[in-house]
Amino acid sequence: MKLGQVFDPRNNALNAWRLILATGVILWHSWPLTGHAMHYQPAVRLLSEVFVDGFFTVSGFLITASWLRRPRLWEFWVARALRIFPGLWVCLLVTAFVIAPIAVAIQGGSVADLEFSAAPVDYVLNNGLLNIYHAGIDGTPKGVPWPGVWNGSIWTLLFELLCYLAVSVLGVIGLLKRRWTIPVLFVLAVCWSAYVSYPTFALQTIPQMLARFAVVFLAGALLHQFRNAIPARWSLVAASVAIVLASGLVQNYRLIAAIPLAYAIIVSGALVKNRRLNLRQDLSYGVYIYAFPIQQLLATCGLTGLHPVFFFLLAAAATLPLAALSWFGMEKRALSLKTRLQRSRSAPTGNQRPEQTVPG
């Protein structure tokens, strides 16, 4: 069987995979946010990057499919904006006006001074527009292993949007339908990543980050383009996992494992037909955007002495309810608005017959 034959947009485990990946980000962050170090470098390389990279491979596969299914620029960007921004904006408000003041109060600071300053509003406005360098709120959080940063996860959203922009531009000018476009771009991205990734700095540069996400996003897009030629087998999933694990031995694991990572996630997600893993409620985004502020709040409570694994379990338990509230209270409602907007623009007029559409 080929990937195109086994992948069912309505019956797959990709939402489950995204939830696993988001939870994996919490696991990795539990080391630096408690001040602990992981000394085995192959594990550091993989755990610090593979979960977010996995998100981008899934996005490359699904976003490319979304454009090719409905190549309408306005609908494409409305769908993307409604998926990202409403949930993000609420998260920023909760962080600035609930989580940060609680942390200040726990540490004996003046909540009034924080709330009546311009800092919380500046934080919300800047991050709401994806200014990824506006990380703290009036110097908070303080007294933690990772000070001055309330949400060290949302910076990747800017690069997600840049990938969406690339898809829409290539789609509008007609290159996305050309069979050579994605393979050529993938090869160029790998070469670019190899060039800018050495030496590896503690703080990644913008070219390094762009190259990183281009490689993994295009790996997912590549799987979509050749889905009718790519075999979908559990044996190949296992081999891909082995390649990803072994690639941790090199500095830039993506040069070896971008496609195996995409294959392992997307093909396994397509092969799994278990109803319990076909999640209709997508809590992954809420987990991703709320976990870091919750972990920083726990750090201000003096819990950094916990072993990172126990800190992870506590943080995950505290984040899931917020993720559920985000999904049911905001994200799901925003997605329903997207569906209504698509229907209104597709409504037949005069003697036109209704168009058959697939939700995307």
C-alpha cells in the first residue's frame, strides 16, 4: 500500500502525534527550566529539537495538502490566522494578567506595580504580533534558572507563518503544482542548513532557524507530493525511527533524518486507524503555548529542585486543563468561524450548482 492510499484525512492519528510532540516539548524544557543539565549530547540534540521539528513535518504535509485542495488565498490565510492567533492572544492575556502577577505575588513582589505598569500590555501587543524578542514582563520572571522569558515556545510560530507564506506564494505563482519545485527546494534547504549550521552556537541565528524549519517543513511537503509512490509500511517506520535516533550522533541531525522523521510520524499516523487515537479534539496547540508559562510559574514556586521527570509530570498535569479550556473556549470556536466563512463565500448564486468541498 502507498501512503496516498492509506492516509484518510478523517481517520488518522496525526492529532495524537501532535499532542505527543507538544508533550515532548514540556519534557525537554523541564531540564533547562529547572537548572538541570543533560550531559549526553546525542540526547540533547534530539530532545531539544526533534519535537518541534516533528510539528513542522506534519505542517508541511497538511498545509501543502490544504493549499492544493483549496487554492484560494483569502480562505487559506483566514484558516491559518484563525488557527493560530485567537488561542495565542488569550494565552498572552492569561500570562500577562494572571500567571505573571501570581508569580510576582509568590515571590513577595508588588502585583500592583506590575499590573498598573505598561509592561503587561506591551507584552501582549508585541507577542500578539509575533515580536519574538519581547520575552519578559517588567523583568519577570525573576529568581528562576531561565529568567526574563515567559514563553520560550511561541517564537516558532513566526517561522510557521513564514512557511505558510512560502506555500501561498508558490501556490499563487503556480510553482507548487510543478513536480520539481519541492524536491529542488528541499535539496537547497538541506545545503543551506549544512552551510549555516556550523559551528553550532548556543543562541541560534536567524539564518540557522530559517534553514532548520525550511528543511523539516519541506520534508513533510515532499511526502505529500510523492504520497502515491511512497510505500506505507511499519517496517519502514521502524527503520526511520532507528535512523532518527542514530542521527543524534551528528551535530545537525536533520541533514540525515529530516525525511525519516517525517516518514515515521506521517506514515505511522496514517497507518493507525484506532478510533481512540483519531482525536477529534486537538489539544496540542494549547499544550504547546501554555506549557512554558506554567513551567515558569512552577519554577517561581521553588519546585526547581524536583527531578526534571517529576517536574515534567507536574507541569503536564497543570497544562492539560488550560489546553482543554483553550480548545473548547476559543480555538474550536474560531475554527467553526472558518467553516462558516468558507461556506458563505462558496454559496451558490443564480443558477449555479453548489460546489462539493472537502473541509480544509
